[in-house]
Amino acid sequence: MIRISSSLTLGLSIFIPVFWFVFFGSLCLFFVFQDPEDLPFSNPIPFKIGFVCFYLFFGFWIYYLLFQLRRIELDDANLYITNYFKTIKVPLAQVESISILSVIGIKRVKIKLSFKSSLGTKIRFICDDARLTYFKTCLDNSKAT
């Protein structure tokens, strides 16, 4: 099997979201439930609202961009997709489409499956150019046969 997704996937999809939601979530709860006179701000209500908005805004982006990343491995005829808790095996012929979003030199790939798997119909992962080219070649070969 050949790993198609980046080795950063574990850190990006597990560690950063857990750190954000646990550490900043605890800090957010602390600020919200703290008495206003105990905070070192002259007007703590706008600070509390701003911090909660900051937490929710970046929490949304972490969920949308990082939490949904999957690890992808490839053999001759199948994709192995995992979220590090569950792994599914998908035939390459079941991949309907592929789309690529490049952000700051990092390619975020979204493949759409022709069926609803236990990990969803849209699978997202990040990879580099060489692995992406190899993945596209394998997909083209599986569609040709």
C-alpha cells in the first residue's frame, strides 16, 4: 500500500482540533463564567462577547478545514480511507470525481464517492504534487479497465 495523504494529516485532523476545542474552550468558559469585577478590563462584556465570537469563528474553520481530513492509502484496486478510528476499503471504480483546492501551496483534495460510506460521500485529504499525480494516474487506469 502507498500512502497518498500527507503525513501531517494526524496532527492537522486530530491534535490541532483537540487542542483548540479543549484549551481555548476551557479558556472561553473561564472568561464567560468569571465575575465581571474579577476581570482586569474596564468593560468586560464586549471582551467576553469578542472572545466567544473568536472561539466560534476559528472553531468553525478548524472543523471545516482540518477536522474532516482523512488518511488515504492506495493499493492496486482499492482506496483505504481512515479517520484513525475507523478504516474503510473503497474500490477505485467507486470514485466519481476529484477536485483540488490549493491554499498557500498545500493541496486539499476532495474526492466524491458514488455511494454513502460510513465516512461520508465526500472525502477530503491533503497531499503533495507527486502523490496527487500518482493518485490521478491510478484512477485513470482503474476507469479505463
